[in-house]
Amino acid sequence: MFNSETTALLRSILEEVCHDVDRTHTATRAHVAAGILAAAGRGLITADDVREAGREALRCAPTKWR
């Protein structure tokens, strides 16, 4: 479980990374969120590391989800 400060950071990065993803594309947003959470779970909690993990998850999301 993450503290409230870390949770806020992760949520902020999710919104930043998914800025151009339509809110109705929930599969894509969930995929990015999973990538961000996985990175944070591995101990990558700097904003830059988590942001890069989110961007990588977005790049790897199936095109049909976008």
C-alpha cells in the first residue's frame, strides 16, 4: 500500500501520461495504470522513473484500445 503522497503522485502521472487518451478508452488507461503501479511496486518511485514506465506502457498498449 502506498501513502497518500505517493498515491497522489502516481495518479498525477497517470493523468499526465494519458492526457491525450480519451477518458472512454478505459482499457488503455488501465494498462498505463498497471504499468505505473508495477514500476512503483518494484521501488521505482521517482517521478521520472514512474513517468517513463507509464509512457512505456502507453507505447505498448494495443492500438485497438486507443
